[in-house]
Amino acid sequence: MAASEAARLTRRSGTNFYYAFLLLPAPKRQAIYALYAFCRGLDDCVDEEDGGGEAGLARWLLEVDRAYEGKPETALGRELAAALQRFPIPRACFDEIAAGCRMDLGPVRYATAADLEVYCRRVASAVGLASIEIFGYRDPGTRDYAVELGLALQLTNILRDVSADAARGRLYVPLCDLQRFGLTAEAFLDAATGKTAAPPAVREALAFLAGRAEEHYARAAALLPAADRRSMASAEVMGAVYHALLRELVGRGYPLGPRLRLSTPRKAWVALRTLARVRLAR
């Protein structure tokens, strides 16, 4: 059977989630590929030069509407429509994700941690809430787990992509955190893009944000209901790989410059170790 368009896009993206998705049975795997491809498409609208910005988001959301109505016009839309026939993904999740992507269209600055959390909930926790409808769960508390895990993953992304985001003029570290360590937004961006040498305060601010990410990983672990541990195996693998990435960033002193990546053998080891832990859980 030929790979679907959504599966090809997911594999080609190099996402850390790809191997976690392979744990799923075929119907769920195809559905999560479709969800991921649509989320990636929304993200590309604001990240790619030819993404279309607001107009691009509108086009993607229109195809989401058509998928919910059973009248998609694209190959990806047809895959999403098939997923929606099997799994009750809330339409509001796509609106939230698009709203988060829209926040990247203007100057990206967040005054407080609470302001940043709004963004993270939209671009990451909303994806988690859609994903668990595909994974399947019994305990409503699993939704709280998905929200917290999404926050942890997005903060890890932010810490990994500091320099790449700074090159686009995007600053996700809350301004109040910078002020705490005596930094201005301009000084932080100059250090992140290599225009100036990074003072110790830059790493201190990133360490503070990493501490916040660790809190969300801990909350997610505490909130996952025992009844749904096995059904959340893919989510747990995602979380473990990103948590390993966070610890690598911490261990290397929050390196600026090219994006830090875990090797494929390292990710495979983390995934296997996590899967064994999940399967042994009672």
C-alpha cells in the first residue's frame, strides 16, 4: 500500500513525533498523520515566505470546514475527513491552533509568562487535545495531561529554537524574565543572533524558562490517569524524547546557533525505554 500524502509529509518533516506515531495501529496512525500535516500546514502559513500569512490560514481553515462537512477538495483534506469520520476531534482545536499561528504574524514579544502560556496553549496544547481523541482515552483527566504536556513540549521547542527565532525577530522568552536578569529584548536578540557575545544573563534567563518547562513535564506525569497510561503510549514517547532534548540543552549550557538535535539512535533508545515503562505500568 502506497504511503499517503500526510504520511510522506510527516516523515519528510523530520519531526521528533514520527517514531512515536509508528506505535499506533494503522487507522490511528493515518489519522494522526493527517492531523499533523494540517497543523504543519497552518504553521507554514506564518513561517514560510510563500505561506500566505493570514490569507494562507484562511485557506487552510476553509478546507478544515469542508473536511468536517465531508466535502474536502484536496488530498490532505480527504485524509483529514477520513480521520474525522473515525475520531471526534473538536473543530475548536483547529481554530485555536490557527489563532496561535496568527500570533506569529506580528512582532513576537510576550510581557509575562501568562501571556506566553496563551500562545503555547494554542499552538501545542490544542494539538494535544486533538491528538488524544485519536489515541483514545477513558478518564477526562487525560485532557489536563494533554494540556500540560503540550506546554512542556512547546517551551522545549522555544529553548531549542532561540537563535532561529531571533533571526526572524521573534522573541518568546517573556520580557519579565529578561528584566529579572537585567536584559533588554534588543540585547537578548543580539546575543541570540551572534551580533554580540552572549553574557551569562542570557543563559540564566534560558535556565529560568527551562525550569518552567520542567514543572510542566512534572505536572503532566502527575496528571496522567492510570487508566489511560497505555493508550497514551505515543504521547509518552513524544514527551520523553522532548524531555531528553531539554536535558541535553541544559547539559550543554543552552547553546545558541544551529538547532540541537538528538541522534536517531538516542531517540530510539528513549522511545524503547519509555514504551517498556508504559507497558509495565499498572
